[in-house]
Amino acid sequence: MTDETFAPTIRTQADLEAAWRALMGPWGYGRHSLWLMVLLDDVPVPQLTEVEGCTEPPDTTTTEQFARLLARLSGDLGPGLRFAMLRTRPGPSHVEELDREWARSVYDACALAEVACEIVHLGTEERVRPLPPDEVMLASA
């Protein structure tokens, strides 16, 4: 155990993907969750938030409520803030429609809240991978 705080500089998508891998480890996930990392001036705030039970895609009301939460956090923590999110679930690493729906909801909530959002990532038993907006939005068209 160490007293050092995890505080990498995250400026690129590759930096973020490496941070998720370092934080989440090489093990699989036994449940569906959404993890929220707050980045302030390119460094993670030393607390991750896990939202458990993310098995069904969020509806419009839930997305709007999440947007209000993100806007409030952004207002409370100040300028230079960005949000990074990771959806985790058990199972293989191929991207499922439910993963895309979660990513779309995150991107929609960030747009509604007018906050900066990093590339959403997916963590499975096999790997951590990015779910960029153009990939998840194109799949819904």
C-alpha cells in the first residue's frame, strides 16, 4: 500500500486510456457500472465515482438528471474541468449496442450540461477500449 495519490497528467486519449488501465487493473468486472473521473488542469481529482447497476440504458429523464449533476459539479469545481467516464461490464470485449447506448447517453449529458467530456471508454474482462463519439453516434443512425 502506498500513500501516493494517482495523479498522472492526462492530455491525450492515449493518456486517458493508460490511466483507466492503471486504475482498473487487469481483472474482469462482475457488474455493470459507470465510473466518473474528474480532471482538473489535466490531473485527476483524487476520487473516482462508481454508479452501479448500469444494466439498462438510461432514458431521457436520467440523461437530463445526469446532465444537471455534471453542470453542478462543473460549477462547484471551476474552470479547467473535464469529465472522463468508463463503462464496465462482464463479458467479452466486443462493443455491444448497450455499450453504445451508454456512451451516447454520456455524450448527450455532457452536451446538455455544456461541459467538457473526454472519450468514453469501455472496460471488459479482456481490455479497456475507447468508444469515440463518431463511432457510437454513427452506429445509431
